[in-house]
Amino acid sequence: MSLKITKTPKCYVGGAFIRSESGRVAPMRDAGGGFVANLPRCSRKDLRNAVEAAAGAGPGWAGRSGYNRGQILYRLAEMMESRAIELADSVAITGEAEDGRAEREVRAAIDRVVHFAGWTDKYEAVLGSVNPVAGRYFNFTVHEPMGVVGVIAPDDAPLLGLLTLLLPAITGGNTVVALASEAAPYPAILLGEMLAVSDIPGGVVNLLTGGRGELLPAFAKHRHIRALAAAASAGESATLGQGASESVKRVVARDPGADWFSDRFDSPYAIGDLLEAKTVWHPVGA
Amino acid sequence: MPAKKTSAASKPTAPPARELLFGDLWEYDPAPESAPAFIDDRYPLFIGGEFTAPKSKRYFDSLSPRDESRLTRIADGGKADVDAAYAAATKAFPGWSAMPGAERGKYLFRIARLLQDRAREFAVAETLDGGKPIRESRDFDVPMAAAHFFYHAGWADKLAYLAPGRVPRPLGVAGQVIPWNFPLLMLAWKIAPALAAGNTVVLKPAETTSVTAMKFATILRDAELPPGVVNLVSGGRETGAAVVTHPGAAKVAFTGSTGVGKWIQHALAGTGRRLTLELGGKAANIIFDDAPLDQAVEGVINGIFFNQGHVCCAGSRLLVQESVAETVVRKLEIRMRSLRTGDPLDKNTDVGAINSQGQLEKIRELVRAGIDEGARIHQPACKLPERGWYFPPTLFSGVTMSQRVAREEIFGPVLSILTFRTPAEAVEKANNTAYGLSAGVWTDKGSRVFKIASELKAGVVWANTYNKFDPASPFGGYRESGFGREGGRKGMLEYLSLEAP
């Protein structure tokens, strides 16, 4: 009998697989309480490093055409599809969910990636406008990414929930630093491996694992994070909003108990929540 | 045949236009606007469709910035008054939101028309109360306020077209707090979309400029707007805090300083109430060397001296390409000499009175800081009225990025001039601020306009123009200039929740 090679789970930051700079880990256990692996317990310093990576990747990602971003996102769906079984196992590993739920979650997650891949070159047509002002001006409103977006994933539907919050951000050209579910972080570890081979440039999506209580205030207060998309309880929302107010950061708070499978999350308005509208006036004249 | 030289330096220079200097040779005759403003001795609150004495029993004096005289007395709404206003708005919400959109729209059309009927009266009142030149209140503030009601009236029965794939629903009671720089216009920006979307309103006008808001209540009454749909609670800081933190609000909209905006965001954190903030700015107006300089100078003057610079989107930082900096500063100095600063009620006045003593002190303090930090000050010789709060139009040249006059919002007629060499440097300097409300770019090159406009981190960019506004045009900022937009389709969506069908 040959001994199984177990994986050392690492976080995906700046296109590389890292351990926490703090050297801390948290043991992950399966539903029966058995040891699975040690996961990084990321620190505020890890968050700062991830924000730096996300900020560095921002202009390049925002500068790509919608068509290009769409193909890259679709490529992520291809990478997930080929490892769908493994993803489902990762969802099921910590939970006691009913039969088939993990598989359904992975299917829904892949479908959502494909959905948003198709929005990259279309949301502007829905959200933007040419404005008929009373005067000789060509006036229009277009949308631009906010920059670095912080994502706080829910424990329920740890893969689908994470992607539901993360996809609108990167579809619109933002870059992301996400905190994976604390209770079920393993799908985010696998997702990192798929992001790494999906043509999404390093730094566009950065995934951290660690303690919510420890990291939420740091997400809220970091001035370079310009928006938060968070599955957060009322108490957590207050923490996030209070920290965010120091730099007038946008906060999109979702109910952590939401039905993440619902197609109401398939929407260009979720992309719009993480974009800035810019209105430009041009005089019309000789 | 030698190649034709094309560099700018070799262009034959036209003789400079001659400047006509009259000096003190002739005095301008006064040309005061004489239409009556019909300002009452005192104004109570407007709650549930009735003029209501404040439960607080307190009134405060409202002074006219033009001569520091007492204009009227304004009710100082207390917490119980704010509660009463929310109760009235909450009671009115079911009926107002269930009313067919076309009917709601008719009320807004009526309001727009009634405001147009009494435009001159409102313009004079606005100028007496706030200090802005009558030319601006008459030609900009009041007509634009009416335009906002007219524009949004038309949305009331067309909400279904705002967001494809979603069903829009009104939110409930909107708590709104507005600033003193465009009192009636900001009221229109807040009330018109809220009502068109089917919400009801509790609004607090600014402490120093409540007159036109309270006069507006008579228009609501004449329009027969159902009681409680709009409630106006005047007062100071505490009244404002009560309005924005009231649990009866489903939505809070605030226009004012970034400091107060942060306080509100902190206070509302975790409540789930919708919030839009339109806060401060430190806009860059960028002039490239190929720009039509006379046109640009005119735009810069308008950008900073419009409404005495009491404009959140004022072009208060001028970034000029080094090669034309000297020319631009000279042209600005010449243009500044013909600005008339003085009695805002005079139809020839360009720069009126500073809104309050406190604001005047703040401007003076920052201008002193500019001088202390080594910037060169330029002020035209002008005689200011002996009574009232006035500040002459002011330029600072040789300003560097770290100086306070380049970083802090002055909210007065003070322009800071910096220079740059390359487009990249211009963008870097323009974006080097926590704010991001507006920006201007002046160049003759179309492709450069689009490139620079796309790189500026600002919610509104004016290309070869400045300080243009329209109800159809979304307005609002990036970063610490706030979030949310007012005007156009985007502005309507701030007052609706989008539900899946």
C-alpha cells in the first residue's frame, strides 16, 4: 500500500501560492472531526500584501477590452469544469449537506462564471447612457472600475457565494482581495489553483483564508480598498460600514443567509454596484 | 526650398489685444434688482401639509450676507419636530407610492410651472438669503430648479423603463439634508427624483439658507400636493443629525462636507438604510498648450468664481502646461480685473457676498496659509462694500502640491495655479487628492480629450467647458467626494429598489 500524498493548502495572492507571513495555521477538520490539512491563518499584513498585488494588477485588467475579459472568464469556467468533481469534494469535505448539494453548487458556480463572462462587453449598454441635455453638448455617462474591491464570502455555499460576490467585481474591471469562508475555506484554495491556469492575470483575484473577526476591520479600514462586497450579518455590516466611512468606501452588504443559487444574482446591476459612473461633457461646435 | 517651420515658437505672434483700462475714471451706476421677494417675518416648519410652529418653540435669526441685516426668523426644529415630520411622511407614503405614476407626475409638473411663475420672486429671495449674484439666481438656480421638477415629472409613469429586467419599487421615506450653496436647486435635486419614484420626503434646508425652502412650501400648498408627501424641517446641526439618523428613513441623501458625510456613513453603518452622499471636491482644471486659451481662461474664471466659489465641483486647482503658464496667468489677471465684486442684488455683479461670517473666516484663514506657505497671491484692486461679507477674487500662482491651498477645499473665490510638463504629470497631479468629484480639460486635440477624460478619477468631466449642469446629466463623485448620482436615469435609481420580476 502506498501512502497518499496530502496537499499543503496555500492561498493564492499575486499569482503565487503563499503561506501566511505570520506563520500561523488553522487545522481543517472534516465532518467527522478528522484532521484534513492545515490552512493559512492570514494576517492584516497578508491583507496589505494582497491589496498591493491587486492594486498592481488593476490598470492592466481594467485596460483590457470587454471581449478579452469575457474570454478569460470563460476560460475559468473551462478550468472549473474539468475539475468539477474535485471541487464538489472540496465543498462537501467540511459540511454535512444533503446528497448532491455540493455537485449542484459547483454546477451553479460554473454557470455563474459563464453568465458573467458574457456581461463584460454588454453591461455598459445597460448601465450607461447618452444624456439629452438642454444645450449644444454631447453628454454621456460611462462606467469605470472602482479599483480594489474587498470580498467577504459567506459560510453557506462557500464556493458559489464567493463567486457570486467576486464575479461582478472582476467583470467590471476591478481587482479583488477576497476572504474565504472561515468554516469552509477549502473550495477557495482549489479555486485559486484554477484561477492560476485560467489566463486571469496574477493579482486580479487574491484569495485569503483566516479569521473573519480578525480580518473584517482591516478590510473595512484599508484605504486602498475602494469597495466591499460582503456577505455580512447586521453586526458585521456595522463594523464594515464604520471602518469604510473613514475613507467613504462603498459597501455592498448581502444577507449571509441568502439563497445563493437564486438567479437574481445574475444581474448587471451587481456589476454596476462596483463601478463608478463618469459623466463627460463635450461642447458641439466648429 | 527650406522646410517650413511648424513649431509653435516660430508662429508669427499677433500683437496682444489692447486692454481697456478705465481705472476709477467712471463709477458704475447701481443696477439693483427691484422685484419684491415677499419674505415673511418668520418661518415655522412645514409638516403634514401645514405650516407648523416648532415644538421646540425656538427660532433663530437668518442674516443677509449682503449687509448682515436680519432677513427673517427661522424655526429651529427639534427632535420632536423631526419625529412629527417622519410620522407625516410615513403616513403619506402608502397613498403616494400607490398613486398611478402619471398622476404623481402631474403634481411635479405643477410644481415646476408654479416655480417658473414665481421665478423672479424666488431669485431675489435666494440672493438676499444666500448672497449669490442675482444674475446667477435668476438665470441659473431658479430656472434649473424648475427644470429638475419638469424633467423628473416625466419619469414618474416610466419607472419600468429605468432598469431592464428588474421591477423598481419606491423605498419609503427619504431623509434629505442639503447645503447652503444652491439652496433651492439642491432642494429640487433631492425632492424631484424622490417624489417621482414614489417616496415621501423629510428635508432639512441649510441653517443659513432656509428662506427659499420655506417659500417653496407655499408652492407645494398651491400645487395641492397631498399632505405629508414633503415635510420641511429647518434647523441647525442637531436637527440635521436627527433627520439623517431617524429610524423612519428608508433612504438618506446628503449633500455637504466630506467630514459630515463620513459621520453620516458611520452613523448609518449596519442599518441597511440606503445612503447617497455628495461631498466635497478639489477639482483640477487642466489647460494644455494647444488649448484655445481665451476660451479656457473664460472657463477657468467661471469654474472658480461662479457662486463665489461656493461650489463643490469648483475648478479650484488650475493645472497649466508650463509652456503657456505665464500667458494664462497674465490673461487671468486681466480678466479678473473686470469682475465686479459687490452687492449681489446688483444685476451687474459677478462675485457676490460670502454666505456667512464663518465661511469668510475659513477662506481668510486658508488664504493666509497660502501666503505663509510661499504661494504668490494675485488680487485685483476692488472696492468691497463696507457692510456684508465679501472676499475679492483671488489667484495663487507658483503653488505646489503639498500646500494647503492645493489640497483643502476652500469653498471660496480662490484659485490655486500649478504647472505640469507632460499629460501623464497632469493626470498624476489631478488625481493626487482624496476627492474625485469633477475635473476639466482644455485642449484642441479630440483624441487627447477622450484619453485624459478617461484617466481622470472624477464623476463629472467637462471637456473644453466647465460648470455645466442639467437634470438629465448624472452628477456625483468618486472616492471621498461621495457615492451615488443625482440626475438622469442613474439619479432615479438611487430612489428605487430593483426587484427580480
